[in-house]
Amino acid sequence: MSTHAQELKTTAQALVAKGKGILAIDESNGTCNQRFANLSIPTTEENRRSYRKLILTTPQLSTYISGPILFDETIRQTTRNGKPFVQVITEAGMIPGIKVDTGAKDLAAHPREKVTEGLDGLRDRIAEYYRMGARFAKWRAVITIGEGIPSQACIDVNAHALARYAVLCQEGGLVPIVEPEVLIDGDHTLERCYQVSDRTLHTVFAQLYAQGVAFDQMILKPSMVIAGKDCPQQPSVDEVADATIRCLRKNPPATVAGVAFLSGGQSAEQSAAHLSSMNARYQSICPWPVTFSYARAIQQPALEHWRGEGQRVAEAQQRLLHRAKCNSAASLGDYSSEVERELALV
Ligand code: 13P
């Protein structure tokens, strides 16, 4: 058992405390720059710093967000007067997290498939992040649905790496967020997504078990079971919630500390509606809290408003807070289009 076991359990539970979720702001420089470029925001380190500061200093964010996940560049940055972002986060009552994978790369001999890298030297990087104040970590594996894929080889290597990462995190005092993302890209049906998600989660949990991960000291970050974005038959909100919960109830053991979904390219409203339907209808039969760990579904309206302009910071922060509130309501099963509008007025 990790010498950090009690601390890990406490942190994991705090991350999924009632009415709270996680905010992913751990885009790599490449991804962050791409999102900036789409809005003609100059792709400089200073702009990435200003944008992350805007997010982390949003008043009342900690009412709805338990912890933000940072990128390596961000955890080393400070406010203009030199206060480290980690300190900004802890003073606001949130828990600092860090992305520790180094990205999804082409998987040899498997065209169109990816394997996530970052295991070499990970023990030392975890120790450094812990010293810097991080208390949880994230690793994202990517599974693509298409003709003839995913291969079992792709699922196996990604599951193996997720488990190696998770045990190293627990040894070093960071709660691992285990993120096997089944991509929404493509024209596959909900049923096909269900089959792939089920096979992926089954393989991931077999590896986590085989490699000695403590389930009560980790969080699962899955994608929802949903039709591909180009599928002509789009399921209803409740159909997505039903299929997702059905798949989840087969896989993560009851002792897993929490389930926190990614938004994966769904719109802000859709991802809140799906999460809310799951909680409104199934909270009582789920053994773990079911909440959010969104990036785009919380950040996008704020980023679009900010556009790199200092005088738009306060209004951008209000938009961010609004999405955090809506998703907090969704984690309680209380989100609806009326709540979406009401909360916008508060
Ligand atoms: P999205 O919510 O934008 O999918 O991002 C979540 C995340 O952290 C992806 O790794």
C-alpha cells in the first residue's frame, strides 16, 4: 500500500465532492495555440499565461470546481507579481492537478491508431510535481473508432500504459485520473460506441487490477457512450445517459473514488444535459459520484469572449463561472434549459 494512501483517498474524495467537478486547462502548447489561432489570438507564452490566470482567478470558481488540471508550462508560471499559480489555486481552496502524459503518438504497425507516451522518467517528474504542490495527475489515452479499428493491440498498449502511470502516481502521492477517451469523431452508432467503450474499460480495469492500482485512490475519466458526430441517427439525451450508465455499471469497481467525464467535443449545453440526465435518473444506483472533468465545455464561451483583450477579462470570467455552475447543477441532476437561462442572469 502506498505510504500516501490516506492522503490519496482524501484528495480523491475531495475532487468529486458533492456539487463539484474538475476543470481541465491542461492543453499542451500545441493544442492551446490551435484554439487561440482559431480566434486570431496571438500564440505567445504571455497570452497562454494571461488566459490561464483569467481562469484561475475567476471569483467563486472553487464553489463549483474542486481542482484545475494544469500543463507543465502553467504549473511553472506565476501572476504578474510573482505568485505561483499553484499558490493561487490552493489559496482559492482548490487542489492543483497536472497532466503528466506527453501526448498520443502514432502506434507502430497500426495505421490511424495512437499510443500515449510519457512513462520514461515519470517517477522523477511525479516527485517534482508533488514538491511543487500538485496532488493529482492526468493521463489521456485515445481510442479511435473506424473501419476495422480499434485493434485489441491499441486498447492493450494504452491500458497497460494507463496502469503503469496510475501505480507510479499513487507511489508518489498523486491521485491518478485514468482517462481512456473513445473519440466522438466518425459516423459510428451509439451501439458501436457502447461496444468499444465496454471493451476498452474492461481492458483498462483488468490492467489496473493486475498492476496493483488502489481503486479508492483513483478517478476514472471516461467519454460518454454517444453516437459519432457524423452519425445520421443522433440519440436523445436520455438514450446517451442510459447507454453510458449501463456501460459504466459493468466496469469500474464500486470502490473507485469517482467518475468524472470529459466533454470530448460535445457542445457546452449537450455535455451538461447528458451529465444531468445520468444523475437525475441513476444517481441512486451508481456506487461512485458521477461528475465532470471538462475542458472545452467549460472554457469555450470564456475563450471566445476574451479573445486576448485585457478589458474583456471580467465578462469572460462570468461566462466561465456560468458554465461551471451549470455543470455543478448537472452533477446533482438539476440542470435544464431553464436552469441554463436562470443561472446566466444571476
Ligand atoms: P474536453 O472536455 O474538451 O474533452 O477535455 C477534457 C480533457 O481533459 C481531455 O483530455
